[in-house]
Amino acid sequence: MKKLFFFSLLIELIASHAYALETIKLPEPQIDKNLTLYNALMQRKSVRSYAQKELDPQTLSNILWVAYGVNRPDGRRTIPTARNAKDLSVYVANKKGVWLYDADENELKQITAENIMSSFGSQSFMKDVPAVLIYTGSDKDHNFSVMHAGSAYQNVELYAGVTDLGCVVRAMFDKEAVTKALQLPTGQRVIVSQAVGYEIK
Ligand SMILES: Cc1cc2nc3c(=O)[nH]c(=O)nc-3n(C[C@H](O)[C@H](O)[C@H](O)COP(=O)(O)O)c2cc1C
């Protein structure tokens, strides 16, 4: 009996360790200050051809900052939000799980260790994409959250244009599966996603 107790305790310990959710401190964003808006506008495009290469933490930090990071001491962001209510959340999915971007702390908080990449997989290039940004927000208030998502994904598109990155906004995915995996609170919805990776030129 005693043996059985210790055995099940051991199994529980192994299981809880295997599924422990991580918080990752991101490196400070480093954006090349010589990049020009003109070049970004000229080179913005949807990319549908990706190298099989993971995003390193610095690159991920840069992308997230561009999308929705804090750009002033009072905590305001790289995008405008209605009444400064910041009605937008940005998640990152990769094969290790799904993470919520905490811009104030410059951290990624893991929501699940489930690999949901196949939920985005209806187009063939998606098999090579290392990460997907997921934009969520409130389903009320004049659809402001949808507008915020548009601002954030456009920032990423402009940044990708002047780096070795590529991205494409994607409405074509299994929204139901993604909504479930994100465990969104009532009143929150998945708006759109954006595949991000290294472009094959
Ligand atoms: C809201 C939205 C949803 C989109 N969904 C998809 C998609 O599911 N798959 C895809 O390959 N492209 C998608 N796109 C990208 C458009 O197809 C693309 O922007 C358009 O063809 C113009 O090409 P360009 O971005 O290279 O200028 C989407 C774009 C937007 C803005």
C-alpha cells in the first residue's frame, strides 16, 4: 500500500513537471534605427514561403514589441487604442505551446504546452512556419479590438519587410480549436492570426 502511494506520488510529480507552464523573460527589443518607413512601405507584402527555422528570443522580442510593445514611459503602446483601453492581446503559438505577450513586463506567459500549430495548417506553407501570432480582444465596444489587431499586424508586416522575416495575416484557421486552447475569458474572442518566420527569397 505504502509502495503504491509513493509510486502514484512519483507519477504525479513527473506529470506536473512535464506540463509546468513557463514564463519567459524576453531580451530587450533591439530595432535597427536606420530602417526607414519608406523602405518598409515599399517592401511590405504577404509571404507564403518560409525556411524551417525557429525564431530566436531576440527576434521574437523585436516582433512582439513592434506589434504591441510599450514605447513610452507611461506604458502606452506602438499602436493607438481607443481610449487607451488596450483592448487587444497578442499570443504566440509555436510547437512548444501557446504564450501570452505581457508587454509591460516584456515576458511571455505560457497558456498551454499543447502544440496547436496544426489548427493553422490549411495552407501548405504553414508546415514550415515557426510561429503564429494570434490577436484577441473584446467582442463589444464598436469592434475596437478588431481595429487594434489591424494596427498591430500592419506594424509586423512593415517590420518584416525591412528584415529577413516574412509574415502573412491569416483568417483561414480553425478558430474554434484556437479559442479553446487559449482558454479565453467570457467576452473575449480570437480576431485573426499572423504567420511569422524567415522568408525564403
Ligand atoms: C484580414 C486578412 C485575412 C487574411 N487571410 C489570409 C489567409 O488566411 N491566407 C492567406 O494566404 N492570406 C491571407 N491574407 C493576406 C491577403 O491575401 C493579402 O494581403 C492580399 O492577397 C494582398 O497581398 P499582399 O499582402 O502581398 O499585398 C489575409 C489578409 C487580411 C488583411
